[in-house]
Amino acid sequence: MSNRKIRVGIDVGGTHTKAVAIDDSTYEIVGIGSVKTTHEDELGVSAGVVESFKKCLTENGISPDEVTFIAHSTTQATNALLEGDVAKTGIIAMGQGVVSGFLSKIQSNIKDIQLDDSGKRKITTAHRYINLKEINSAKINETIDELLRENCKVLVATKTFGVDNIDEELEVKKLGAKRGIEVTAASDISKLYGLTRRTRTAVINASILPKMFETADSTESAVRKAGIKAPLMIMRGDGGVMDIEEMRKRPVLTMLSGPAASTVGALMYLRVSNGIFFEVGGTSTDIGVIKNGRPMVDYAVVGGQNTLINSLDVHVSGVAGGSMVRASKSKIVKVGPRSAHIANLPYATYTDPEKLKDPKVIRIEPMKDDPSDYIAIECANGVRVAVTVTDAAIVLGIVKEGDFSFGNKESSLIAVGALAEELNMSVEDCAKAILDDAANTCIDVIEELATKYKIEREQITLVGGGGGALTLLPFTANKMGLPYQIADNAEVISSIGVALAMVRDVVERVIPDPTPDDLAEIRREATDMAIKSGATAESVEIQIEIDSQTSKVRAIATGSTEIQTQDLSKSIEDDEAKKIAADSMQVDVSKVEILAKNSHFFVVGYEKQKTMEIRVVDKKGFVKIQRSDGDAVATTAAGVRALTDKLWEEMSVYKSDIKLSPDFYMCIGAKVIDYEGMASLEQMHMVMDSELITRPSNEEIILISARNDL
């Protein structure tokens, strides 16, 4: 019997569904299975999930008994919303008081949510309000009856200040379940105040429940028939996974799980700790930020409306390897967003050059209401092909023979050459003009994200994944003057991300002036949520964040589905840590020194102009923190408080009448805890104490502080 433990990740893309099997002890890829995404199948894309999984196992000699972890990303939640495949949703709102009740009625009455610009696709709603003084089982059942008569298929229970006491929402859910009606409790989806946003988020969740149940049931059934005993996990939009039972309750959390998968792949497999990550497909490019070893997270927007759904802040750019070209009679007008796939045209490069005789430029309208100046090449035999970004990259020699997206250079030259002749340009200049416009679309997104997350330009590395990475990334990086790297196994990086993802859950609350008891409570709640989502209790780690401006307290819980977790690489030594840090700082290794280290981390510094640039490198080779003006001191759990007081004053910056407090980071155990943006020293102590209370007083810790400057 095999002792191997295999992790399987399956990513559902627009064109292909790819399964990757990874050895849990060596992180070697031991199998890949790819099939066309089954959009038209009776079971939808879940059929492709199962097909790719079976192919991955059977073609690579993997036994079902060896699979200890299986997870997949899903487009179903997003597709259901994009396609309007949603259920009419009834809202049962609850509140009390004359003024408060009046406001509750208004704020909880979510009107139909438009899902596209045409107004044809929308979530339709119906609303009822119950005064809490009159609430009982009979009243709730009577209200459910009214909403069912209005053809509501699912319900939302939402109560004013329900995050403080969810009892009535859960009672509606219980009574609905007795009658076979799915009910989403709004305060189960989010613990944040804001009745309108919380209710809207719950409405979106409830509306997709019937569709998601179909997918969950068919996928789980097929996996069980394949002999897999490991729990089936689903990728979340925030980069974690949850088990299928939790997905049935909160399917809305799976929105944007595809883009999240690629970012997790970059983070876990490529050891990217600071950079802008691209996943370049055929139709679009997903661009996200990894900073200090953490992907950036924001609230998702659905139909132009804000929600309380945490997802990785990944921007979808309408240009990629298959993007078609728009052109006037004299110049390139625009590249994308229409792709050759959607236009049902082959790329020129994937067409036999013998079929491209007597090429002629024509202008087409690929889809209804598209501009009519998209370029196609029509040949004497009636064959039509698209000129794409991939063709331009092949013409310029950026994509070479042996690369994943390489086709036939002669075919690319014929197609780009025909367009160049019409525009009175050289073939090379025409290809450059195509890539230049495509790069500009990406650069706009990169600069927006760099500004939003305060990433210094000298700290940006562009990292590419996806089958089309080479078609777009090198040209974009060179135009910006930035370093870049292409992922190993770039074409399956999203599937790798799914396979390596950890269980994750987040609890957010608005708590002005939180107390130690408040922090302890939110830690407990986040721990319980992660365990419910499939993590083992022993593996769960919690990070507390406090946003002083909004009074939001966030507890992020991460854990694994097995007690034992593996390192992604062998342990590095001093010299390698210095080299990694020097490369990150773009200086010679002779100029850096180790400022502090313990059994898990090195802090490496480079002194320049009376400031110390620092990098925190863990024993696996990840750069976890990078700051341009910082300090690091090794201490113990018992000595942290006094050291924090000292560094708080030493590292503060005074600007006129403004005092800019420093940021702190604590290397404790095998993790780095981020204490950026603490409003006061007292708040800093309280959050640190919530972590230190569980640690022995002699545990080794490194405290890092960094100056802030305007």
C-alpha cells in the first residue's frame, strides 16, 4: 500500500478545467489532467471538474486512496450572477421602535439588484417587516407564506443589530428549514454593522443557493463514486478553502475563486512575497497584489453595488493572449477586450500556413454591439483567422518555439504582415504597436494597485502565470522598467494554488475601543469558524487586525485539513538568506548584514543614507516583510512590551504638529504578525498581549519596527 499523500487542486477556467496532483511531502507535481470546460453539459462545469480529476488520477497511476486533500475553484457563483440564473428572494426584516423601526424598514428593503447594464438580468426581491414585539412562530410562518405566494424560492432573515444577537434570524432559518425553504441569516454572512449592505450581501447569497446546491451535490457525488474519502473543499474568493457543507450555507464566498487561485499559487508555490501577479489567459488577465507575503483583500462589488464579501483584490483586465486587434486604415486603435475564443475564430499562429494563402484584411463585428473595426484575416479559400496578442509576441520573438503558447511563426508573420501592409508599417512596428496598447491596459491597473497599497516602485516585481504569460508580461515589464519572472508550470498555476490553499475564515466586527475580552471573543469565534470550514483545531492560527479609522476588528483564521503540515522547501542558511534579501533590495550581497535571527526567521539590513532598509526572510526563503527604514531586535515574549515602548518613541516621526507612529511586526513561532496602523501604544499592547498570553515567557521573538513618513 502506498504511503504517498496527494493533494489535488482543480481550477475551472473559461476554456479549460485543469487538475493538478501534488505530493504533499515533496510538493512535486505528480500528475496533470486537463479537459475543455463543460459549459454546455447537463451538470454544468462540475462535469469537467470530475472529468479532469479522473484523467489526472488514471493517466498518472494515482490511487484514490492516496488522495488526502481535494479542492476546486468554481465559476458557478459568478456565472449564476452574470447569467441571471438566480432565485427570487424574500426578505424577512425585523426591528423595533418607532424611529428605529421606520429606518429598519427602509434600510432592509433591498430593491431588485441589477446584474448587467441591460437590466434584463437581476435578482428580484420581495420584502416584509416584523416588529420584534410581535414576533413568534405563527407570525414568522404567516410571513413565509406571504412571500411564497409571491413566488419567492429562498429567504433572507435580517435583523437590526443582528450581529449583536442573531437569535431571531436563526429562528426564521429553523422554521424555514422545517418547510424545506432555504434561509440565509444575514448575520451569519457578515458580522459587520450596516443593515443595508449586510442584507444586500445575504440576498446575493440566498439567490444563488439553488444553483450552487445542484453543483455541490453532483460534484460531491461524483467524487465519492471515484473512491475519494477526503473531504471535498471549495476555493473561496479570499484565497482560502472551505468544506462543501459550509459552501452550501455561504456560496457567495466562492465568488472570484478563480482569480484567487492564481494568486495563492504565486504565493505558496513560487514563494512570491512582494509583487504584482498576472495570470494571463486567452480572454482576460487577472492582476493582484502580494505584499509582505500576504495577498491584498477588499470587498467584492456585485452589479456595481458594494457587498461585505471578502475577496482577494484581483482586477480583471480585458486583454490577454487571445485578444483581437481593432484598427483604422492607418493605425492600431485598441487591443481587446474581445477575444478570438469568443469571436469563434482561430488564432493565426495555430493555423497551418498553407491555409493562409492570399491573406486580406477585413473588419468585423465579432459579437452584437461590438465595434465593427476588429481585424480578421480572410484567405482565398475562405479561411478566417484572428490577429492576436500571441501572434504579435511570436513575431517579435518574445514567445519562442517550446514555449506553452507558441504556435507557428510563419502563420503569425503572414497575418501580422497583412495588417502591417494595410497600415503602411513594418511587420515589427505593427507587432510592437499591438503589444504596446495591450501593455498600456495592464499598466493602468498596475499603477492603480501600486498606489492603493503603497508599494514603492523599486519593490515591484511582476510575476506571470497562466498559459499566456509570455505573450504579455515581458513586454509590459520592459516598458515599465521593472523586473519580472514567469512562473514554473505557469499554465497550471491556478490549479496549484487550489491544491496548496489553506482553510481560511474571517470574522469582522465594528468595536470602538476594543477590550482584551473583545479580542479574546473574536479569536474564539474565528477559530470556531475555521474548524467548521474543515480545519483541524490543532492547526488553526489567528491574526488580529484593527482599523482605527473604521473601528473594524478583523480576526483571520487559517489552518490545514491535516494536523501535520509540510514546509514548501528545505531550510535555508545565513548566506542564502543574505542573498535573497540582497536580490530583493537590488544591492550586492556584500553590502547586507543579518540584524537578528531566530529558529524561523532572518532579518537582513542594508544601511543607506543613514536609514536601514530591511527584509525579513523566513527559513523557507520567503521575503515576508520589506521596509525602507526600519530596525529589528531579538528578544523574548517577556521582554516585548518594554522593547515596544522604547521603539515606539525612537521610531516615531514628527511632522509639524503631526506625530506619525511606527509600524510593528513580530516574528513569533513560525509566523509574522503585522501590527501596521495601530492608533496608540495602548492598543498595540492589547493586540500583542492577545497573542503573547498563550506563549511561554522565554520564547524567542524578533520585534521589527519601521518608520512612517509622509
